[in-house]
Amino acid sequence: MLRRAVLLHGRSSRSMSLLGSIFGIGEFEGARNTSLSRSTSKQQAYNVALLDVSSSFGVSNKLFLTFLINRQYVSMNSHPKFMLQKVLEDDASFLMGHVLVGASQCLAPLIHQDALDAADRLQVATKIAREGKTTMAEKMHVMALDAIVHGRNYEAAALYETIMLHDYTDLLALRCCYDVVVVELVCDNKGSCMYCSNYKNMLAVVTRRLPSWSPNDVGYSHLLGMQAYGMQAAGRLDAAEALAEKTLSMNGNDRWALHTMLHVLEARGNANHGASYANQFKAGFDNGGPLEHHMYFQWALYMLDLGHYDRIGKMLEVNIFPYHPDDTPHAVPTLCNATQLYWRLRFAAQDVAELGEQLLQNWSAILSPRSSGAMEVSKARLHPLANVLCYSILSCVPSGATPPPEPLTLEPAIDTNRLEAQLGFTPLQFSFPPISGKPLYPQACFAWLISVNLLMVSGELEEVHYNVCKAFQAYAEARFNDATQALLPVREKLGLLGGTEVDQDVVEQLLIECASKCDDLRLVKLLLNERLSARPQSAQCWNAFSRVSAAMGDSSAVRDAQGMSYVLGLGQGGNQTVYLSTLTLSGTSLRSSPSAEPSLQLDDVLYAIKNNIDRSKTTTSVVTLEALESALDTLLAVSAENDFEQIQVFGAFDTPMLHFNTYNKSYELRADAQRRLHAGPESRLQLLRNRFMSLDVRVKRNRLFAPPSAAVANTSEYMELSRIESLLGATGVRRVIGMLGQDERKRFYLEDFTSRIIIDLTNAVYTKGLFTVNCVVLVEGDVVDDVFHVQSMGFPPPETKEASLDVLGGIDPLGVEVSVQQREQIQSVEANDHHATFIVLSDVHLDDPNVMSKLDELFQGLESVQPTLFILMGDFTSASIGGGAGSNSLQDLREYLEELGDLILKYPGIADNSRFVLVPGPNDPGSSRAFPRHPLPDLCTRELIRKVPNVTCSTNPCRIRYYTRDIVIFRDNLQQKMQRHAILPPMSSEQENEGAAEEEDGEAALSVSQTQISKHLAKTLIDQAHLCPLPLIANPINWDFDSSLQLFPLPDVLILGDSTEQYQLGYSSVGVFHPGPFHVDFSFVFYRPSTNTTEFSRVE
């Protein structure tokens, strides 16, 4: 078939970069506003895209080029009006080229003029079809374009369905039918209506054809992306996320999948994760394609939730609503997005006067009838939500005269007799039954508003539309109580207006704003409680909640709101300056500015500064400014409190960053002042550089790889490592250290600081471990034709904790300043403490009565033991918070945790003498799904901590120091993720012993048990010295805090909470164990630090 031949030819020739650009998978992404013929002539474009396919399949060059551009349009990579501009200028009789451009301009306009120009394209296409010989499919495409241009969308959908019935590979018909379903209204047998956003029909357009496609077919990934988008629109968020991830694994540039992920994260209220995701994949939609404005709008919504209003202004000006010097109005979808941001910013007390004037000018131009060529184009027909947004601007932004009134009419029923006469058969009609209706409003009601030719039906939609418009009008006239009373009866029916819940949220915010202005604070607080349950990390919501609570005199609620980490960010503390006078310590002179006054804390910190200077191993008695600044940087990063505690808990965001100074080859701690949750793209690059540098430095100080001059052992044991840039033209076997990566063509490569090279793993022998993209590996092989053929591959050898501490030269990686005398005292106390016990549980579902009952039995049995520490890992509920129907709310979690506190108080010995550390799970509420994750919200844990002060809510991951023993706790379904993203199957123990035994057909004969997978996982984490050695798309990371996930130096104990069975093992002096999910079989771990032993137990 045609599409399969295209794919096979694309694989056979690397010179087809143009084809790769068209498909969005090549090395050179299509440039913004660039047509095909600007980089190649028409005939060359055909030859590159088609070559010998036309002779084999009898397909014309133009038709095949249309297929290619169709796919570009379906994938949302670029707009056909740019891609075919020069081709149509050269060949004005290219029928399907005009049809494709006209349909895309009408259904996915970049500016409003596109919708007008579509009428011209229709005229040309109709003339060509009338004068020339056309196929039935081409004839139906022209008829469908005519139906779209004249507002007969039901008819267009029926024609597209008929086309796909005979040719399911027609991507243009598929995409246009999908878009028509998105923007239309449907009516059921009872006459009630719903906006479609009829998600069932939207999904069905794709799912009816998907079984006919193969994963190897060109365009298959885009169909999956469209299906994922339909799933999220229908509220099936988990399924949509899984399918979008699958799509991105097939094609990392799929715009539908990226669009889906942004909507899923927005629906879940994951603003931090969403902003990070948008920033990470910005290049994926910053290409001038149909989705660019909208996806920047999604990004701006995350910025709104996080309170970053200044960035939204820049996005509006540059990416979402740029100024058009010729006063050309924007397209309706762009205006809807900008209008939503206008109201959200206005409700946040931002200055939006200029934006309002621009929107007024654009909406007014949209409503004015214009002529296009010989055709008179009617006023723009807006869907209900767009009409509401348009009216909100025209009524609330000062303006002049309004347009004259005009009665509303419904789209007529499909004239099946006319279509049958034109086609010779009855078209297929899946989604849109014929309907009839009447005008909605009398002309006296909102006279100017009904001048817009809307597609609406009577009944509940009329009530919703009327009340919302009335509320905006009342808001403009400062009749806030009237607006509130208009919105309350219809707020549960806002879905009839269309769009997503995020789009309808503007009306919810209008209700909150009006209720607050009429001093109905109790109503406002109830509405905000609803919003906070769905969007627990929204800075905007928490700030509003704080203001309302303050007005009501609820100081406790104010403290809750102000205490949320995503409201306060990284805190308001200013920089502190330490002034030093001229002093002498053991012959070392500290030089300072003569005008500097000595700080009151100078005596307290002087000894610590002296220690840091000593560690720099300076050879002079005079301390330079640079040395002093380095010492102060380290001092600011460490704890100022030297009081000894038996158990210390360190959150990921409080852990200082360990930096390797490449100039003096030593480590130093850096203060956290410059780190932020929403770091720029340079932080992502620095993250990967830091990971690689950490392992590269570690490997090169290993005696096996150290240069002869520094080798500790025999120089004969030295193995030289080559830089990748030196492999060009090299012969013979070479050894290289590099980071695994995968390019857009799914080829694996190895990369270091100097270069990258494609690798062939076909004949590679590899060690234990789960090899994923972003892992650092040692490889051995030779280079043939610029490809490194790997013979053997493994992870870098680990470094023991003792060896790492020697390299650090006395620096504590957790930032605790301890003298040699204090360390000796701590070790002495630790040696005499033989009774400490830790109880570790994972997946403690507090909403499960059976779990609470077993916890009661556990505490009862341990009351006499009084364990030193309980470590409880999430998830703490069986259903996620704010995840849709059947999910829990923040208030539910607060009640469950309060019940946990009551349960602990039943046993005074445990309540008074045991400490509790709570670590959130993957589905527990937090600022985002990116690691490290924030602790459970203070709003949920306040009552628990009040009742049981010994409870500490920490981050995920977190670290516990028990005397001198370091313990790392990490909760994630890591084993499943690592297996899913492994690029090579894990080796079984039998394979390792028997030299990778294989069956006669060449496939692995041995399976890998769950226990063996656990060993692979532990080896991978310890060898990589990182808790998430995965692609960033698989496990998002807060880039500036990646250092908190590193395992350098290695801990004494690594506790992994997972969804698998419990296990225990040891590797490189690190004890690793997983207690198993408590809610499944009520298993837990009894850990004794003094003997470093674990005992698996279960509540029977």
C-alpha cells in the first residue's frame, strides 16, 4: 500500500531529510512559514518524496504530495497554506491542494482571514472539479469543503465518513471529520442537547479506523495521539496519559500527544509538573503550526496557578496574542484563549486594560460581515462558549455602538435527497442526526448579541447561555449580587457551553469574583474549598483563600494558606552578609574591608570558616578573597545548628548541592539561593552534564582507569578510556565512557562532553542492570562507518561510602558541620545503642478500613517495644486526590490523617517515645509529579501534627541520618518504569553463568524472575549513583534539584517503596530493601540499625 512503501523507502535512504521534515521525524524540522518549494523545486520535492512509488502504484505526484501534506496537517506540525503555497502558485490546477488548504484554513485558522480565504479556495476547487475529470473521493472532498465554508457541518461530517468508508487511509477526511465533531452540537432523541465536545463521537472517528492501521504505517502514531486527546476530553485521564506516553515513545514530536499531556496535567491541577513539561517540550510546538498559540495558552494557565503573572504577559505578547500591524483579527480559537487569560488576570487584580482594548477590536472585526472575492461571507458563527467570551468583552470593555440585532437560526437538517442526487448513493452518517429548531431569544433580549449566527438549540443550553451572558452584563454594571444569582442555578450545566472544564472555569471564577464583591464570604469560601480540592497547588486559589479567610477573621485558615509551599515558593528570606574584621587564626590572616562591621555571629561561625579554608589546602598564610568566598559559600550551605540529634530528617529541597570544582579538582557545597522549581532550559542541560561529570570523575579516580602517574596499583592494570571525539577515523578496539541517548530516528547513541556517536548494540555482551536512556555506561568496541559497534557494555564500578568521604575531604554532603571531636562522641554513643528499631511500611491506604484495623493491631503489638522510628510511605489513599469521579479530596485526606493521629494516641508509649516520618507516594497530593516531591500539604497534616508532635512530613525522596548512618527513602513504582524503558532485556543469572545461553532461533531461552529484576534495579541505582536514571519524559525531574536524587556518597541503607513484592538484598556495602505494599498483605519491615539487619513481618 502507498503509506507502507513510503515508510520503507524512508528507511532505506538517509538523504531523504526533506521527507523526514514532512513527517516531523527527521533531522531538520520544518521551518516556520516555509513552503516546500523554498528548499527544493516542485519536481525535486516530488522525486524526494515519491521517487519510484508512482510507477509501482499508479499514483500521481500531486496526489502523493497531498498525502504527505495531509500527514503534516494531521500531525499539527505545520500549516498546509505554507507548505503548499509555492506548489499551488506553480500549478493552479492542483485540485486536492486547494481542498486541503481551504479545509485547514476553515477548521484550523491561524488568523481570521484564513476563514475568509477558504471561500476563495472553494471557488477555485469548484471550478477545477467542474472543468476537469475528478474521482468520486475528490468530488466528495469539494462538496465537504463547500459544506464547511457555508456552515453545514453535519453534511460535511457525513461526506467525510463516506470517504473514509471507502478509503480509511484518507488522512484529510479523518482530520476534518475529527475537527467537525469537536466544534459541533448534537441533539439526542429527547431533544435535549450537549456540546460536542461530544467526546464519544470524537473518539469514534479515530477508533473506527484504527484497527485497519498497523504500527508500521506512516501516520499511525498521530492517530494514537488523536485518540489520546479524545480520551482526556472524555475525562479518562489515566488512559489518555498512558496512550500519550506510548505515542511519544513512537514519535517524540507528536503534537497531539503533547497537547493531551498538557490537558491531563491541567485537569489534575498539576501546575508545577505542567509548567515543567511545557518548558521541557517547548520546541515540540514552537513551530508556527496550528497548535502553537493554544499550547502556549496551556502553559500560561500553569503560570497563572503558580502566580507568575509577568511571564504570562510576555507569552501573550509574543506567543499567544501577538500584535498584527495590519490590524488583521486573530482567529476565533486564539481570541477565546486570550479572552480567558484576560479574565483570569483581571480577577487576579492585574492590569489588563490594553489587552481588553485589543480583544474588543478583534472581536468587533470578527462580527462584521466581509466579502471574499465574489462571495459574501456571513458573520462568523461562534460556538456557545466562544459567543459567551465574545459577549464578555463587548459588554465589559468600554465600547461604542453595538451591531444591529439579527435573529438566531439553527443549522438546517442534512438534505439527504440533494446529496443522493449529486453522488448517486446515500452518504454514511454516523455522528449527526438531522435536527430542526427555532430562534433562541426574542430580538429585544441582548439585541446586539444575537446578531451572531450561532448554532444553538433550545432547552437547558438556552438557560445556561442566557444566564452567563446576563452575569457578565451585571458584572460590567457592578450588580454583583444579580450576577451571583444568575450563575448559581446553572453552574452545574456549564458543560453545555462546550470546551473543556478548564475553558468553563472562567465562569466559575466570575462567580467567585462576584460573590466576593457582594460580601457573600461564606459562599466564596465554599467555592474556594471546591477549587482547592481539585487544584491543591494553585497559588492563585490559595492567595484568594487567604484573603477571604482574613476578611472572615479565620486566622487558622489564613496560616494554612500562607503555609503552603507552592504559595510561598522558596521563601522570602533575604541574603545575609557576614562581615569579618582582621583576625588571625593559627597564622592565617583574614582580610576584610576596613569599613566592615563585625557580625554578632562572627564568633559562632569563625571556627567553621577556618575548617573550610583548611580543607582548601591553601599553600599561603594569606587568605585571598576567592578562598574566603568559597568558604562562605560552603558555610551558607551547611546547617548552622551543631546541636546533636539522634535522628535527623533531611528534605530534598533543604539538601545543599555538592559541586565539583574542575579547577582544583575538589568538592564544595553550594548555597541553594539560585535554585528554583521552574528553571530555564539551561538547567536541563546542566542536569545531564552534572550526572555525567559525577560518574566520569568517579570512574577516572578508580585504580583501574586512573592514568599511570596516579595509579595506585600496577600500571599494567590501567585501562585507557578514549574521548568520543577521538573515535573519528580510529581503528581497533576502544573503550569509552558516555551517556546513552536516542535520537529522533530511534537510533541509540553514546555522548560525552566532546561529541556523540551512533552505537550498534546488536552483538553487545552486557552485564547485569537495567540499561535506559540517560544511563552512563562503559563500552568496548570498534568503529565501522562512523558507527561504534559495541562488543561489551556495563555500568561504571561503584565507589564505597568510605572512599567517597575520603575524596570529600571532611565536607558533609548533607551540610551538617561536625567537628572531629563531635564525630567521635557521636560514634561512641552509637556503639552503645543496641535497642533502636525502625518499622517501615509502604502504601498505607488510610481510607481502607482493613488497613486501619491492621495498623491498630500493629501498634498494639509494638506498644511494649516502643520502636524508635516509624517510616510510613504513600500512597496514603487508594484513589488519587482530585483525579475525577471516585477520587478523594484534600478534606478526605485530612480526615484520614486525623484518624491516624487518633489511632496513635491510643498507645501512649508509641505516641510519646516513637517518631513518625511520612513520605508521599506517586498519587498523593503535592505541587507536581516531578521529583523531588513536596511533603504532604500542611492543610492535610496540621491536625495530625497537633495531636502527635513527633510526626515529620518529609519530601520524596528524603534522607534520614541516625547517628552516623545514612538512610535514603524513595517511593515510586520504579521497577515497572525501569523495565518499561530498558533498551535491552535484563540478563538472567543463568545467562550470566552460562555465557548468555540462547535457543537455536537466537532468542533468549531464559526468563528473569522478580527477584532477579530487583537485583538488576539495585545494581542500576547504585552504579549510576542516582535514584531516577530514566529519560526525563518517563520520570520528570525538577531540574535544579536533581542533585537531591543523587546517591553520592552511597548511603548505608536504601529503602525503596514500590508496587512489587517485598525484597531484601545487599550490593556494594549498601543494604537495599522494599517492605512490600501494606494494603495488599499487611507486610512491613523490622529494621535494626545497630546490626544493620532487616526482618520481614506481617500483621496476621
